[in-house]
Amino acid sequence: MTKRQNRMVLVAVLVAGAILAVTLLLQALGSNTNYFYSPTEVAEGKAPVGKSFRLGGLVAVGSFKREDLKSTFKVTDNKKSFTIQYTGILPDLFREGQGIITTGSLKGDIFVATEVLAKHDENYMPPEVADALKKAKNNG
């Protein structure tokens, strides 16, 4: 082969390798994405069943129950509420009436959480939770 043909083969191999790398990267990112849903969206069936996603809102006042490390509480967006079940130690800042985000999946009518995140100070609320509460208030 001539030098020109060798360069063309090299360029073709590099372009094919770059396309393959980008394709694999996009597939990996797509499969690890956790989407956020409000309790209203979960109740409407928009959330995936059997797949991990994030659910957020305010912890409903009077809904928190604990038995050893197993906690049950409701999260609301002031329109709908959803029952959360979590086994483990809750964050120190967790309390009723505050904004949280949980990660987990649906098991029937209960959201089984694998992680619970609470706001870090009095003025902060996760943007997703604030948007969901605002949307629920405007639609309600």
C-alpha cells in the first residue's frame, strides 16, 4: 500500500474508534440516569415501575413512624402524597415538614428508598422539590 492509502486506513480506524467510544459513553450515561418525580407524577403513573428513580417533596406532618431502623413516612407536594419506606439511619436534618429527595423504586403502592437526602439549612430546598411544589400549587 502507498503512504496515502496507509493514512486513509489510519484515519478511517480513528474515526470508527471515536464513534464507538462516543456510542458506549452515551449508553453508559443513559443507563445510570436517575430521573426526579413528584408525588403527583408518581400517582399519575409517570414514574417507572421496578426501576430506580428519585422522588421528592415535603415530609407530611404526622406521617413519620419508626420501628428500629425501619422508617415509614409520607412525602407530599401539597397535591398528592406518597408513602416512603426506608431502612437505615436517616440524616440528622430529617424532620417532618421539610423538603427531601429519596432514591429508590416502586414496590406496589410503596416507594422503597435506598437513600434519603435532607436539606442542609433553613433556607435551602432542592430545586427539583421547589419546582414540583410550585407546579402542584399552580395546577391545584
